[in-house]
Amino acid sequence: MGELMNQVNNMKDNLSEWQKEEKQLEFCVGIIQNNIDNLTQELKEISAETKELYDNYRSNNPELHNDLVMGLNQQSMIERTLKKNLLAINKPYFGRIDYMEKGENINFALYIGKNGISKTSTEMIIIDWRAPVSSVYYDSDIGESSYKSPFGETIDISLELKRTYEISEQKLVDYYDSDVIASDEFLTKYLSKNKEVVLGEIIATIQKEQNDIIRDTPFHNVIVQGVAGSGKTTVAMHRISYILYNYKDRFRSEEFFIIGSNKMLLNYITGVLPNLDVYNINQITMEEFFLEHLSKDFSLKATSSKKRGFTLTNSFKKLSDIKQTVEITTLKRFKGSMHFIKALEYYLDQYELDTIPTASIIYNGKEVYPSNDIKDFLSIFKEKSLQEKIELLNMRLTSKIRLENERQQQEIEIIREELKKYKNYFGKKNAKTNIVDVYKDFLKHLLENQNFYLARNVIIPEYQIIQLLITNFDNKIIDLYDLAMLTYIKRRVKFTDEFQDVSHIVIDEAQDFGVLIYYVLKNLFKDCTYTIMGDITQNIHYDTGMNDWESLKEDVFLPEKDKFYILAKSYRNTVEISEYASKVLKHCTFKTYEIEPIIRHGKDVGIKQCKDEMEMLQNTIKIIENNKKDGYTTIAVICRTIEETVKVQELLSNYMTIQKLEEDMEEMTFTNGVMVLPIHMTKGLEFDAVLLWNPDEIRYEESDADAKLLYVAITRALHELNVIYQGNLSKLLK
């Protein structure tokens, strides 16, 4: 394997060191097995006890409720500890660090694993990878170094050994010492294996630049631009695990949200969370997230049998419409932009001034509430909703009326009557407000008062574009951006506590969503922080999504506080596949981020021109059969449109087992075997082998939008890529 592996072999000539490591492994396996035996017995006993408590509780013994809750909590804790030990039994650890703290004469030798394992309540034999000291394994070279304690204190150390292990089924297979952990050479060894094996080694091969993101503080926002295959999703999932492990007093898992563009992607990326000791995380699509917070104020369903419900369009599902009008393109770009949400903000500011009277209030010939004080109040409490402001203003006014009457020594009954007159002076706090009507009025205002917005530096598209927006909404055709606007209206207008219990949001494939979405989220959840992972090169929502990060960094987040990272190194594709993907990007006019591939060679990209569809089918079958013989367990045939996907799936299913297509493709689950998918459903996924179906010059024009689609398709392949087409190959691939 090169110079590094030669060093490993020389080191293993020292049999005593090898034997010591074997004995250490044997010792750890023995402790873990003992833990498993004891925990299994404890679980059996506590399960019997809680069952008895439950039976008695059900038999009209409500006083047992607290005992039952405590029993169930204890049972849950034992189950989780047992699961940690079961997960560790075959491969207890993957790393080791030997070091001495400055000013101390004590040498530490710590073994690091996916889970922390204890021999007793006070004696750890394996350190959890998330522990602060474990950062030394990922970040430090041999020699002088440091790490942060759980309390933020810097601890200086002298690192003497950093060792990586290969362990399989409780047996020591290999180990080596290195100044730089998980070097390219070591990574190449793992990345050459199939997808399932690679996923099993992720924690051991986290790179320093990835570790910096994982361990960054959760008290500011993190934006990550990562090229295809740079491990963005892996980093995001490990960051969640790290935060919940180290900041358990500040963050609760049920207040975490992972938001993705479709359910298949969510199921795929969150499948690793239980193995990372993460439970009860909310996993939801962006559309579902907004609908959940709109709650009773808006529903897609019809309100009565005489009225039809709203239709939620998904631009992914419109990829079959390869051509679209200039008007639709312009409308999409406007709806995803800051101009659309800023226009709504200005409208709601005016709506508030039209709703709340701001003239001075005269009572018994005396100015009790000056106009300037009312306006100052509205400015100071700008973050509160309209209904909250109304309630607080009413409370302040009635307090002033009370004081004025008490000063005049009025009787209690008279004071009460006077207070009744003014208790709803500014309006009723619970007055019913239909947010759909507010949105309609805003759209109408947008159409009829363009000078109002132009004076505020908001760029509004032409009359017919706004009219198209209104027509769609009148016909109850809406999209994600309408949902975001409705949710923002609710937050600004309604008295509600539905925007409280969200402490951290992770957004994967972040480039799929326009900057408007992030601005709305930031205003809905003031105390929430974000981990945003994306790649602008993979934005297949070309008109509504993000094609650069500048507006997000400048208009939504704080450049001086929040962090922007770039992950440039790609660990997924072979050099041959990376170079083929780069060929596509050379045709693009937008800014791209340079890819630094791990040097791992594989087969050349297979390109086959066929005379007709039958020949394409025959070649596809042959390629898939060869993929299976090569040991590939995940194989994808990627098509341009949903219609094409359905057709190819039907053709191939006559010759092999193919995962069945669901009516709603977003409900599909990522599985081993052969899958036929449209490009938009493959985003964020990866496969051992990919076959790109018929990327001809009709399906893929020489445009930035189509280049991004092809780039996504190509970079899904870990080891092998084949292109089958008829007619003329797209110019993007030449």
C-alpha cells in the first residue's frame, strides 16, 4: 500500500507490541461481554417489575403512576446502555491516543470508540468519540498540542502516540501509527470497498476539516459548502450527535429538526442516527415543516364538500416539463428571492399601522397616552405579533386609565366601568384573522401599488407576472414559497406559542431552497441555531434555489458571528468519475468550487451509443449483471423525468428484480439492489454503481440548469459509472 503500509509492517515485526494490543482487545471484549450479561439480566428483572406495576396501575391503582414512570425510565436507560455494549462487542474501538498533560507526570493511554464503555460507574475503558479529549485523535499531530475541556478550558498536552485499528469480529486485523490520522492512503483502502462497508468506518475516518464543523459550538450558525462526496450529510449527523452528547443541559433531541427536500432522502440520511446514540429527532420535509406550524390556520384539505382544497406543487415533480415559459421562470425566481419576503414585510408593517390606532388618547381632557409613546412602543416591541402588541397596548392604556381615576379618587365601580370602555381600545387580542385573506390582500397590493415597493428598494416583476401569481393562488395552486409566506404572516399577526420548541435545525441539500426560506425560518424562531449543508453546484431547483451563498451570508446570517466552511475534498468518486463530472462543469457560467478528489482509481466511465431503445435495454441488463458479479450491492439507473423512470422500470422488471416504484416516489425507501430513479430523487444519495439512461442533447441542453442535473447524476457513483444513449450525446458530456 506504499510507504505508510511499509511502516506498518515494520512496526508489527515487534511481536510484543502486537501481543499487547491483542491482550487489550481481549480484555475490552471480556468487559463488554460481562456488561452485556449483567445488563441483560437487569433488563429482564426491571421489565418484569414494570409489567407488574403496569398491570396493577391498570387495575385502578393510580397512586402507582410515579413508580411506573420511574420504572419505565430506568428500563429505557438499561436498554440504551445494553445497545451500546452490543454495538461495541465486535469492534470495541478504532483509535488510541497516548499523551501527557503539561505540568503532570501522568501518562494517559485512551482507546476511542463509537460509544463510551465503562467497566464500573467510575472507570471508563473506552472513550466516546464525542468526548472533548477525543478531538486530539482527529486534529492533532504527534508533539505539542491541546484540546478544550468540557468547561471550555484549554488543556495543553504532549501527544506521543496516535494509532488506528482495524478490528473485525473481535479480532485484531491491522493497526498503524501515523502523524496524520486517516491519511489519503488509509482512506483509499476503505473507500475501495462497497458502500455498506464504507458507512461502517465513517467515525474512524473523519478528517480534520470535517471534525472542525462537527465540534463547532452550537451557539452560532454554521453554513457548509461541500462538493459532491465531501461527507456533508455524514458531518451533519455526527454534529447532531456531538451537540446532544456535550450540551445535554442546553439542547433536547425533541427540539432538533432535520429538514430535507424529500422523505426518501430523510430516511436515508437519518438511518445512522440510532448508531450514533441519537433518538427522538424530528425528521421532516420543508413543506411539512411549514404546514405543521401553520396548524389550524391553513390546511391543504377542503373546508367543505363544496370547496376544493389547495394543491401543493413540487417543482421536482415538474422536471418532466423540460421547457417552461419566461413568465414561469421569472415568477419562480421572484418567489425564491429576498425581494418577495421584503415586500411582505413592508406590507405587514403598513397593515399593522392601519390596524392599530396611533393617535394620542385624550381622557377627561388629559393626554394619557401620547401618539409618540404608542409609536415608540410599536418600535421597541417590533418582534412581537400584532395580537400581542394589541394586548400589551390595551393593558398599558387601562393601567393609565386606572391611575387617572384613582388620582381623582373615583369609586371602584366607576373605575371598573371606565376600564370596560377601554379594555379593547386597540382591538381584541383574539380577534379572528384569516391569514389566507391577508396573503391575498398582499398580492393584490403588490399588483396595484408597485411604487410603494419601489420606493423601498424592492424590485417587483412586471404586472403579468404578479397576475400569474394571483391567478395560481385563486385557483388554489401553491408551492413551498406560498407556505413560507403564510407561516410568516401567522407569526407576525397571530397570538401563538407554536414557534417556541425549536432549538436547532439541520438542513441538508440546502441549495434546494431559495434564500427566502431561510429568512422566514430565522424570523420564525429567534433563538434557534442552524447547521446548513449544501452544494450550489447541485442546485437542480435552478430558478428558485440558491446558486451562490452570498445573499444567505449577508441578508440572513451574520458574517461576523456565524461560520462559513468549505469542504473541497471528495471521498466518494473515483478519479475517473470526478474528471467526468468536472467535464460537465466546464460548460457552466456560474461559480463552481474546485473538487479535490482522493486519489482512488477505478474503471473508465463506460459510454455506449445504441441504435435504438432495445439495444439500450440489452446493454443496461448486461452492465447491471456485471455490477452484481463485482460485488456491488447498490445500483442505480438514473433517468431525467418521472415518466421516463416509470417506463425504464417496467422494461427492466421483466428481466430482473427492481425496487417497486411508489405512486408518490418520495415515500420510497433506499434499499440494496437495483433502483430506477429520476435525478431529483437521487440527490444526497450514493450508489456503488450508476447507469445514466439516455442523456441525449434533447433531454439535456447546454445550459447551467441542465448541467447541474447531470452533475448530480454523475456524482452519485462510488465506483463505476456507465452512460447508455441513442442519437446524439448531450454537449455537456463532450
